[in-house]
Amino acid sequence: MQEKHGYFLEDLSVGMTAVFAKTVSEADITMFAGISGDTNPVHLDESFAEQTMFSGRIAHGMLSASFISTVFGTRLPGPGCIYLRQDLRFKAPVKVGDTVQARVTVKEIVAEKKRVVFDTVCSVGEKVVLEGEATLMVSSRADIPGLSGEPQAAE
């Protein structure tokens, strides 16, 4: 199991960060609408969206937010973590062709509760499109039978 597991609580320190970036495509927006059920025409209908304050279609805010989950589940802390809470503030729209960079940074470690608080930010270029704070549950080596207490080497 350890070979599939991401960082354990003992491996983390305040300030650690990880990033995931993705260019949002037409297909991403269409598929997200299908899977989420959010068919708001501001996302799918150009003639409708042109009449809004955005002057055109925008991606779902939760599509960009989902890239934060990608970082957590695949990079930091990685496989095995459990997402408990996310506070989000949407700051600017994302459009087809924009490259969204999701960044998470360890803000606080509450070892006795096995909780880690992260600052979360998604940006397009220098513009912050959403920001927030997340709390995750991260297992300790002591939670996994047969594992030593030695921290894993950073890559």
C-alpha cells in the first residue's frame, strides 16, 4: 500500500506546495456540464453569454476548483488523503483556451487531529481566478500496519 500512498502526515511541513495546470477546452466545459448537470447557458450558449457581464461564455467555476482536488489527490498530499472542507472565493472568469494553474500550499498541520490546512489558489497567468482554504485528513504511518516511522524521501 505504501507505494500507492502519497505523503504521510510526518512528511509534510508548512510551506510545501504543489501545482497542476490545465488548458480549458470546449470539450471540458461540455463534459463538466454533462456530469455536473449544470447547464447554465452562460457556460454553453454563446448568444446568451454575449449578453452577460462576461461578454461571452465562461467555464464553470467548479471546473477550475476541481483542479485543486487534482493536486490534492495526485500530488500533495497525494493518494490516500481525504478532502474534508473547502472555502472558495471566485474572483474572475475562465474562458475556453485559458490555462488554469491550481496551487496548494500547506498552511497549518494539526497533527493530533491528522488535519492539514492548505491555502488554495487558481490563476490564469498572473490573474487569480479563485482562492480559498481547504482542510484535509492525512494519515500517519502509524495508521498503516507494517509501516516504519521513517518519513519518505522527498522527490
